[in-house]
Amino acid sequence: RSGLMDKIVALCKRRGFIFQNSEIYGGLNGFWDYGPLGTELKRNVRNAWYDDMVSRHDPLDAPEGAPQAFSMVGVETSIIMHPQVWKCSGHFDLFVDKMVDCREAKKRYRFDHIKGRWIEGQVKDPGAETKTKRKLFITAVADGDELEAALTQRALKIFEMRSKDADKLQWQSDPTSFVTISQSDYVNVLAPDATAPGTLTEPRDFNLMFKTIIGALGTADDTAYLRPETAQGIFVNFKNVCDSTRVKVPFGICQVGKSFRNEITPRNFTFRSREFEQMEIEFFCHPAESQAWYTYWRNRRYAWYTSLGIKSDKLILREHAADELSHYSCGTADIEYAFPFLDEGEYGELEGIAHRGDFDLRSHMEGKLKNENGQLVVEKDADGNPRHRGSGKDLTYFDDATRERFTPHVVEPSAGADRGTLAFLCEAYHEDEAPDDKGQMQTRVVMKFHPRLAPIKVAVFPLLKKDGHPEAAKEIYRDLRSAGIATTYDEQAAIGKRYRRQDEIGTPWCITVDGDTAKDGTVTLRDRDSLEQVRIPVKEVTPEIQRRLRG
Ligand code: ATP
């Protein structure tokens, strides 16, 4: 499975989907750049989300499975917000990961990524002629333990080496995997909730928000944060949206935008990055109906991924157990995908759908403070009155029809645009067999993107660089582009090679102009997945592609 991931990462670089950020300077861990094709792919993911959730949403009719008709609107809010937003949202106090430092390797790790296990092996003790059985405890920080076998081998080697060179007790191959061997033959047990003395510091809290400074003075009072989620920009504008539009509860506010988290161990390609993009909906509804809306959004968001080509055997909807839920949440489900960098049977989160109750609006009204149990509660003064360090603004909603005032409950489907894009890339990757120019069967790499997501929809080729083929092909190419269809033109190399180039970037259809085009006014239309080739009239090319794109 990790071999498959390597192929996908290599293809992303080779064909310009995703590059390492600042690569010519050695890269910057946790940051990625999208190349020309990746930019188109991610834009298509984002647009599919925004079109399906907002632009094409019909507020007059209840969609299938929805309790009633509702509105969906968009906002685009700033990355930097008033620092008080993060105090009231809980991010200032609670948005932390557990971290440990490895003193010897001078590295930091996210605590839940540390795995340890006993291994047994035959090793030569210092000065000994023969090997004896020894037990070692290795702590490993590795992606899904994919290095299990190699790790064990290396640990044993180091164990042998110890006598010769004490400095080499530590082995470290790359930033995501490392092994420590303790000073004694029988090493300390490192239980998941304990630390190995002398090797790792105690786990401690690390706030994931990036800090920055506003203005020229740069005092501590000028500290601000890059948003770790787009959601708060929606909550603080709830009243503005209600007052400036004619939306009525239930309705949703949607936002796509960058978020930043100072992840301790960014890894697995773009899956866990420090800068990433989110696609979030805050859906405001009456408390009595919130459970029904939670169920609706959970199902609808799952169906969105399958409608864009993710097979349901690789996608799960995992309902959180009661002890996993935040204290304010009545339900949370994750949509998870079987990424190739994970072990068989493991899944990685693409999107979380959370029932958040009235927690967020109430926090921004009243202000919250962390209590001794680590929970956010309304801060009270000595007389027991709320201290109102929130906005103090009324974020309740008045329903004209029922004459009822209430604080809406919120259902939040929160998706990652980069994780979604990565899942669509992984799902698209296929290898099969197809004939080359000489009719020989060859392995073909083909990205089977859903046509809505494919960076390029059509490639137009002249069979020859003469006999009027290029002129006719260019006319078709321009016609498709003027219809707003992402089209490319290619006249370099043999036709089979050109097909292969398009297969590898997932172009669903190729059009070829040949000798018959001038005679009967037809061209070849080739389908990426079935390899089927049909002749269609030149004037039918654009309408036919439009028809196929509509599905
Ligand atoms: P995880 O447990 O993987 O850190 P999370 O539960 O903290 O994720 P949320 O806060 O629910 O994530 O964020 C919503 C979505 O934003 C996630 O489902 C994911 O798609 C995306 N996301 C969160 N953190 C990252 C990251 N570091 N890199 C890329 N995408 C991310």
C-alpha cells in the first residue's frame, strides 16, 4: 500500500499536481504547493462543493431526505480575527495537542504518534563469539508502522553496534521514523501513557494556533492568530447575515478558505499540513429539529463523495462513541477514506459532521473560560453573575411565524479541500493494460477522475502535422474552449503516446482529426476508461462533450 502511495506522490510531482513548498531551498515541512494541474483539480473540488452546497441549491424545495426547504448562503471572512474570538471559541485554551520532546534526537513528536513495542532477536554481545537472545524495547514514530520489519532489523543492528560506538545508540533515518534503544539490555517499558526515563520528556500541551503581530509596535497586546478553522468567521457574522439577507432559520452559511495549524508532526503528503483549506457549513436550526438536521447532513455529505467517484467500499461514515464527543456535542460523525498510506482496515478523516448545539453562538454572546475540568464555562464574578467577556451582543433569533425567540442549534459539516483532493487523487489512480502504437499491450497509468473534477476535460490532436489536420484540430480546440470547456491541444509525438499522456493526467476524452475528417467531416472521440473510439461529426463535438459533462 505504501508502494502505491509512492507512485501517486511521484506522479503528482512529475505531472505538476503537487510540489513540495520552497523545494529549491530544501522544502518546508508541512507546506505544499499545487502545480498547474493540481490547481485545476483543487479548484474543481472546491467549485463542486460550492456549486452543490450553495450556487445550485434550490431554497424553494426540500431536497431529498431534508425535513424542509432551506437557504444556503456564502461568506468570505478574514484569516486574522479579533483575538477575543479565539478565547470565546475555546481555541486559545483548549486547541492543544500533546507533545513530547526526544532529548537525544532533539525532536518533537505528537504524543499519540509515538508507538512502542518489544522485539526479540539474536545479537552478539560485546566481545562474545556467539549470538544470544535479547529483548529490546523500541519506540518508533512512523507512519502507520509501515517500517515494522525494517525497523526491527535496524534496531537489532544498532544493538550490536552499541559496544563499538556509544554515540550511535540513536538511529534516525528520516524525519518521520526513528528508533531509540535504551542504555540497558532490557529496556524500560514505554507504555502508551508513560514515558521512557531519559529519552522522552513528559507529554505536555502545545497550542496549534500560529501567532502573528498586528501593527508596527509589536507588543504582546498586538498578538493575533492565523485562524485554525474558518467556522468562527461564520459564527461572528451570524447576526450580520440574518440582518442583511432574508434568510430564515433553518439555513446554512458556507465558507471556503485557508486555515493554519502548527501541527507537531505534519505527514502523509498533504493529509496533515500546516496550511490547508477548509470547506465548512454552519447550519442553524431550531433546537427541537437539530437531531433530524444532523442526520440529514451526515447522509448528504457522505453521498457527495460517492457522487464524485469515491467508491463506497473505501469510504466509511463513523459515528463517534459517546466518550469521544465534546462535552457540548450531541453527535459527531466522521467521513473517512481508506488512504493508501494507512494500514489495511484503517481510515483517515476527510470531513467531520458535528452537532454543536448552541455552544458557539452562546460562547460569542457570553464569553467562556476554562474551568478546572478543562471545560469551557461561563465565567462568573464573586456574586455569581456572568462576567460577559464575550461580545455581549444578542445572537438569538426571533421566529416571526411562531413568535418564539431562541438560540439556534448548529450542525457543522467541516471538510478539508486538500484531504478531499488527495482522496480523489488516490481513488483515481489505476494501472491497466492498453495497446501501444505497434499494437503491443503495455501497462497504462490512468487517473480515472470524475469528469467534473478532471483538470482537463478534452484533448484535441491532429493525427499528422500536415494535410490540414492541425488547422481542423485547432478550430475544434478553440470551439471547445470558447464554450468554457478546459481543453488542451497536442501535436507532438505518435498518437498512442499522446493518448497515454492524457490518460496519466485523467483527461476523460480525446478528439483526433485524421485523413477522413476532410472527406466526411467526422473525428474520432476516444473514451479514457473504456478506450472505446467512435466517429462523430465535427459540429457535434462541443455539444457531445457538454452532454457527457452533464452526465
Ligand atoms: P485530525 O483529527 O485529522 O487532526 P480534526 O478532527 O482536528 O482532524 P477538524 O478540526 O474537524 O479536523 O477539521 C475539519 C477538516 O479539516 C478535517 O476533516 C480535515 O479534512 C481538515 N483538516 C484538519 N486539519 C488538517 C490538516 N492539518 N491538514 C489538512 N487538512 C486538515
